[in-house]
Amino acid sequence: MEQHMCDTSSNIRSNRISFLLEIFMTFFRVGAFTFGGGLAMLPLFEREVIENKGWVEKEDILDIYAISQSLPGVIAVNASTFIGYRLAGVPGAVAAITGVMAPSLLVIVAIATVFTQFRQNFYVAKALKGIRAAVAALIFLAAYRIGKASLKGVFGFAVAIGAFMFTLLTDINVIYIILAGGLLGIIVSKMRAGGAR
């Protein structure tokens, strides 16, 4: 009986470790194949955690992005933490963060040792120029997908256009614009709920 319980406990521990390793490798792939940071990672997040793994629903990922963007720190790390925690608690969050950050850390350490020698190299300069263009396309794709899924109705479009104009034409910190959007959402939903009674 004791041997059976010991085997069962060992299997559970082994399954948990393999799941944490799967989380780590999934987020490692996202980190390894993304140039340009947070927003450029979002399409890869969708492909890995929604389409390939089925860990998160498409509707939920928009909420995760919204929360991650509203909190201090890098959106990719915040989103990784949130998803990892939902999947496997604190160990899942640690596995996701470590996975998404490890490729960048390794590449930065490698590049830092040789960058000054190769910065003026013709091929390196042209490669960086191409990478910047690709990153711009990825950010545009992320904005298009998030907008397509979340801009529903006149209110959503009005808030999005207003936020864009405030960001473009004023020096107001983006966090205040995000907070104002959240506050407006609460106020409008309360007014609609009050009017429906």
C-alpha cells in the first residue's frame, strides 16, 4: 500500500515537472523568435498559447493583454507571469517568466561582448534595418488583432480614437490614458445597467 502511494506521488511530481518544463519551453520559443520586445511578442503568444496549446481562450487573451499593459513593467513578462500562474500557480509563473526572458538574456550577453566590433559592419547594419521593419509589421499585426477583437460598438471605437489622439497630440503619460479608459468603461457600464432597470 505504501509502495503504491509512493509511486502515485512520484508520478504526480513527474507530471508536474514535465508540465512546468512544457510551459518553460513554450515561452522560451516565444522569447527566442521575437525581435522588438513586448508588443511584437503578442502574435506569437496567441499562436503558442491559444492555437498550439489551447491553454487560453481567445477572449481571455485580450483581458490578459489589457491587464499586462496597465501594470508596471514589460507587457511580455507581465502576460507570461499571468498565463503561467493561471496554468500552474507560482511555479508556472516562474517557468513562464524564465522561459520568455532566457533567450533575450543569452543573446544580450553574447552580443554585448562583440557588438562594438561589429556595429559598423555593412551586413550587421543592413540586418538590423530589416529586423526593425519586421518588428514594425508585428506590432501593427498585434494592434490589428487586438482592435478587431475588442473594438465593438460606438463606445469602443470612441475610446480607442480618443486615446490615440491624446497619445499623439499631448504629453499626457500613457498610464493616465489607460486608467481613464478603464474608468470610462466602469462609468458607462454602470449607466447602462442603471438604465436597463
